[in-house]
Amino acid sequence: MLFIILVIGTVSLAVVTFRNLLVKGNWEFVIFFAALFFPFYITILSVVYTTVRSSLLLTAFQSIKELVIALAVVSFFVFKRDFTRYEFRLMRLDYLFICFYLISFVFLVLPVGEAKLVNKVLYFKNMAFMGLFYFFGRNTRFDDQTLKRLLHVLLGIGLLAFFLNVVELVLDTHFQQYTGYAVFNEEVNEISPRGNYGLTWTFETQTLSKRFASFFADPLELAISSLMLFSVALIMYLTTPRHGAYPYMVMIAVTLATLLFSSSRSSLAALLILAAYIAFVFRLYKVLGFAALFVLMFVVYFFYFASEDLQYFVIDTITFQNTSSVGHVLEWTAALESMLTNPLGIGLATSGNVSSVDESLRIGGENQFLVFGVQLGWLGMLVYILILVCSIVYSLRAFWELKNLNEARIAFVATSVKFAMLFPLFTSNAEKFFFVALVSWWMVGYTVHAVQRQRIKTEENGKA
């Protein structure tokens, strides 16, 4: 039954997407495809493979994302005919992206590193998605109804994730036990089942309690996605008249619940940092007071009422002595040693927890900054950091500058997500989580374009 539901859903989405891209020339529909497809990507692949055991069918479903993105690019150039009136003025963030991909392309074509050419090409392809979705956003123009529909689609994903989390909790089992996740990982990704639940260690805490992922690839992807969905729900609540805002208040609670189900320490810490950031953005200083009170209450509970297991767990986490924290430190150390020895980088597909990286060549991989630093050198890592900083700052300024409410909402989510992701980026190869990564990069690009359109219109009105 699950196989039939997922196949029918995927094929239907693909047909609707192809019709929009090829018949209607609506290449911007690619963002709806990303929002509806990527959260379920690993679940779809796992169920399809373990049900039919067909490598050909698996490849077909794996290739849907590349095909859709390629067709979106083609559709853009075919249907956007009047390039003589193309309103595209390169800005600082555009130049940074161009610089980042020039560096990456140099490492692709030059014989640098021990990785095979096919692995380099596959790795570069996945890296290119980040820039392509920024480009898509940079050229998209939606009306208010479409922008609001997109935000509601994202909230719908969060609601579905929550309902599945509740089912997992009631049954006290991971959804991945029913999707063939372990078999798919072992036979396709060559990752043997590990942990007490036959999945991977990331599906459990140090105290052996379950970490749930709903239909996402793993609990960390659910956690990071929950941060983005929390930002969407919050800005919708804050910018909607009170009589119609209550559903968004419920969604705030729902997204916080999914974050708790994932039991991700880095994302929970990121939530507190995000709350402080949002409080400064809106000058909600009472929120900072409540956050400080919450921290104080936790400290009191921790020292006087918490169990010894919880105390040891928190202390070991802070002092980097538990297994997970030690693993992060070892990965960071290996990556930094490589960067100090090879400051110009050792080539693509040599770092990161993705399938295109040969495990025998992998150095580091649990820190997105160091992943790029190992491969592209200090310069590549610095450009990536500058891209993030500029995205956060520019989207924040755009939020206050944009006059259109829904465009300002997109800007708010963009700056919030990129800021909130800074913490998880230190402990994961987070750009591989396509749902939150690509949707948020599209939002950054859309924000840049929205501000540019508004400024051009203001200039034209001034001249008139």
C-alpha cells in the first residue's frame, strides 16, 4: 500500500511539474516540486527499491530531481524570450556565488585529488543545486496568492511530519522500519545497519532512547527542516490579523514538537539562538526575558532535580566527552590537519557524508565549513562563509525594506533559516539536506530579486 501511494504521488507530481515546465513555460514551478518532493526523497527510494528490487526503477526515481532541475533551466531560456529587457543587475552576493563556482569548476577540470572523475562530477552536480536554486529565486516573480500558497505548502509538510511522528511515538517504532531504509542503505549506499534499532546510530540518543525522523532521511534533517518550518509559522502568525492567526499558532507548536521528536542537540541550541535573533529583529525584548528565564529554570532543574544519567549526558556533551561529541572533534581535527597541510585544497569528492565521496578517501565530513575547506582550500571555505553572511544580512535588510507583505515574509524566513543553520553547519554536512537547503537558497535569491525590482520601480517613478 505504501509503495502504491508513493509511486502514484511521485508520478503525479512529476507529470504536473513536466506540464508546467514544458507546456505552460512555468519554470518557476520547480520550487513547488522541491518543496513537495525532497522531504520524501529517501523514503520514496527506500520503498521503491525494497519492494521491486529493481536498480533500473530506482535509477529512474533518483533521476527525477536532475531531470526536473535541468528542464527548469531549459524552460527558463526557452520561454523567457525577451532578454533585452532582462532586469538583472549583479550584486555582491551574485559575485560571491560566481566566485565560489569558478573555484569549484577549477577543481573539477584540473587533475587535483585522488577521487575518480565520475565522483567529482557527481559531487559538483550536487554542489551546483545550491547555486541553481539561488538563480531560480533570483529570476522568479510570484504574485501574492502564489507566495502564500508556497508558504502553506511548507506548513503542510510540517503538519504531515508531525502526524507521522505521533504515530511513531504511539507505536514506539521508527517509520524507517517499514520503508526498507536499512536494506536500501546496505545494498545501495553500502552502509551496514548499525545501532540498537538496526538503522544507524543517528536514530538513537546516548541513553538509547529513540530519535524520530518522520519521512525525512534522518532525525537531523527533520530537525533542521523544523527550524525552517518554525520560521514560516512564526512570521505568518506575527503578520496575520489576530482573528485569523490561530492556525499559525498551532503550527508553531507543531514545528516545535517535531524538533523535540528529532532530539537534535545542535538544532535545539540553534532554536534558542534563533529565538534571540528574532527577538532582536522584532524588538521583542520580552522574548529574551522568557528565554533567559527558561535557561535559568533548566539550570535549577539540572543541578537539583535531574537524574544522574541526564546530568552526565549534558556534561559529557558540553565537554565533548560523549561518543557523538568525540566523533565530531575527531572529524574536525582530521579536516583541519588536511587544511593546514594543503591550504589550497585536495580536490572535490574527498570530504562530506554523501554517496559520491569514496569512504577510503574521505577526510572530515561533519562540518559543512570544513567540508568545503578540505576540498576547495581556505579560499573556497571563506567564500562560502561570505555567501552565508551576506545572505543573512541582505535578507534581514530586505525584510525591513520590502513593502509587499508576502515578499517580506520570504525575506524573514530566508534570514532566519540561514542564521539558524549556522549552528548545525558546524556538526553536519547540512547542504546535503536538499529540502531545507534548496528551498532556503531559493528564498535568498527571491529576496534579492524582490528588492532589486522594488528599487528599479522606485527609480523609474522618480524619473517620471
